[in-house]
Amino acid sequence: MDKQEIFDLISRFETGTVMRMKLTMGDFSLELEKGTGAVAAPALESGVHAASPVAGSPEAAGTCITAPLVGTFYIASEPGAEPFVKPGQTVKKGQTVGLLEAMKMLSEVQAPCDCVIEEILARDGALVSFGEPLVRYREG
């Protein structure tokens, strides 16, 4: 099972009606459960935990870059490093605005267009859910 298949499975689980699921393939194990806010992979050193999105929160209003998968959001390449972007900064389409870590794999979160970053909505190191707003921006 490759990384994309795992992310697709997690996304389908989050939007479906099943409340609990366990998948074991060889030495790989994945357990998903709704209601606890946790997604765990016991066969790995640490699991991935998902926080519930804050529905209807005022800071999430506007045009946002959302989490493409469940994972931990980082605003810089390593602790203590300069953030990828800051509010007020102009960025180009495809420029990295953050990182998402899921199952020990890092994925870049990129700007969807040339834009100005208005606000970083997710806290550095926060556990985020699929579709949760991460960065608010305006085209420009």
C-alpha cells in the first residue's frame, strides 16, 4: 500500500459513516476511529492524531489553503528555522507555505496561486484534519 492509497483511505474514512476501522497488511497496521479524534498506526513508532476542525470559526472565513490530508502541520522546515511564510508576505503559485507530516512522511503544502498571506490559521505542530483551514490568503 503506497502513501497516496493510505491518504485516500483516511479521507474516505473521515467522510464516510463507518465509525471504526482496522487494517493490517503484513507488518503494517492502521486503526481509524471517529469520536476520539485519533488516528493511530500501532506498527509505527508514533501514530498520527487528528484534531477536529473548528467548524464555522471566524478566522477560517475567506479563501484558505486547507489540509490535503490528516497530519501534523509545521510552519518551518525545522524547529527554530524561519517560517516558510509570514502574514503580509507575497508568494508565488507552488511556493511552500507549510509542511504536513503523516506516518513519518512530509508533504509540502503549496500556495494554489500568486497571493498574499493574510493569516496562518493552524498552530505550528498542531494536529490537523483533512480539509481543515491552514492559511488564509487573498489573490494578488
